[in-house]
Amino acid sequence: MVDLSVNFAGLNLSNPVIPASGTFGFGEDFASLWDLNVLGGIAVKGTTLEPRYGNPLPRIAECEGGLLNCVGLQNPGIDVVLGEKLPWLRSVYKGAVLLNISGFSEQEYVKCCTLASASCDVDAVELNVSCPNVHGGGMAFGTDPASLELLVKAIRKECTKPLIVKLSPNVTDIVAVAKAAEQGGADGLVLINTLLGMRIDINTRRPILSNTTGGVSGGCIFPVALRMVYQVSRSCSVPVIGCGGVSSAEQVLEMMMAGARAVEVGSASLRDPMACPRIIENLPALCERLKINKLSELY
């Protein structure tokens, strides 16, 4: 019997598959289709201090091999998330819950992370410094190593839960940014968030997205994500979660062979709500074929 369990930043996960923040909401729609407890963990919807409607429509555009979005961190605000959304999730799910936090200033980040850290429904904080779809948002921190290190240090002083930093691929040197997060006190890293892109409607000659640009996700970014996971896992001592274009058990193992300890699945869940349980179901047979007795052998 293949042992799928992994340990990430002190979190014991029954398997390495985690739905990525932004594509899974708080799990309500998926819980009506299958048992969420098959998941290794859940990274819930990105949360900010105040409620956000997000960007105006249209905010989704297709591209070959993926899609673009400029949703803009739509969420009900941290008070509702901690007071209503996560208690509901805890009533149906017993695994690790990662609360994805975004902000527009150091003060907002610190306050949100402090509240999240005090919640018994949160197992780890996933710090989003990589969303490309809001003006003046976290990516301003995530693309500058010095600013990121200072931000993580400020949060680390108040956050007692594992602190996992989700990094932007929209940088020249991903290793420098990853090391800054590590030096600031991060317990783990997520690589990667979406790449910055755009589409133009040739009939109107205008950008399709209301925000002009948006984040590219889906299978087309998998090779980029894999490369960055490989580079960072060999340069930093903190563990890495691989994210970006994963849609199969084979790609989960590929991410882990590149250095990831766990894997987040994003856009695949938008195309197929059964993507995560299907991947988990396929992992044991694939491991047996490859003579992998336990996934922890890969890291």
C-alpha cells in the first residue's frame, strides 16, 4: 500500500493535493459533490481586511492552454470569513486549512494575519504577495525582495501559525525573492501564482478584460512553475508547494520530483470539479508503477 502522506511546514497531510486559493472558494459547491476529507489540505479564497466586490466585468478571458482572470480578490472580508465561512468548512472538513491573506499595506497584512493566527479554524496562513489583478496590492511587495523581507518580518512577529508565502512569477530572479521571504521568517513557500497577460478583442480593438491585464493560469504555465519550484527548492531550506497548471497525478509527481512537498491544483477544478479527487485516486497506482512506496521518499 502506497503511503501518500506528507509533512509540510509542520502540517501532516494525508496526501499532497491541495485546492488552490481562488478556484475553490470556501468549498461549499464542491462539498455537495464529494467528500472534502479526501483532500490533503484546502487553501481557501483570498481574504482581505474589508469586503471586496473585485473588478468589474468582464474579468475572465480564454487563451490557448489556459485562461486569464482579473477577478480582483472578491471576498466577504476577514470578519465574515473567520466568523462564518471557516466554521462551516470545519463542520465538514477535518484536514489542514490554509487561509490565503492579501492586503494593500503592511498594516492590513499584519492585522489580517494576526486575526487569522488567533483562529482555531486556521492551520496555516498563506500570504498572497503575488496577485496581479489589483492596483496597489500585494504584488508590489512580492516583486521587491527588500520590501517582501520587511513585510514577512512584521507579520512573523504576530503570526504564531505556519506562515507560507505565495510568490509571484512576474520577477526577474525568483530565487532572490524566495530567499527574502525565507529570511523574513517564512515557514514555507508556494510557487507560483499567475503570470501577467492580456487578450484583445479584434472586433472592438480593445482589451477583453476590464482591468486590461490579468493573471494567466492553466496547463500552459506548468513548465514555468516547475522550473521555479526546481530552482527555489534547491536554493532555500524551507519547503515548497508547487502550483501552476497541475491537472494530473503525473504532474503531481513531477512537481514533487522537482522539489515540492505538496501541490496546489487551481484552474483544473474550474474545468472539472472532480479534478482533485480524481488526481488523488490515481496517485497510488501511478506510484506503484514507478516503485514509489511513499511520497516522502521524493523529498
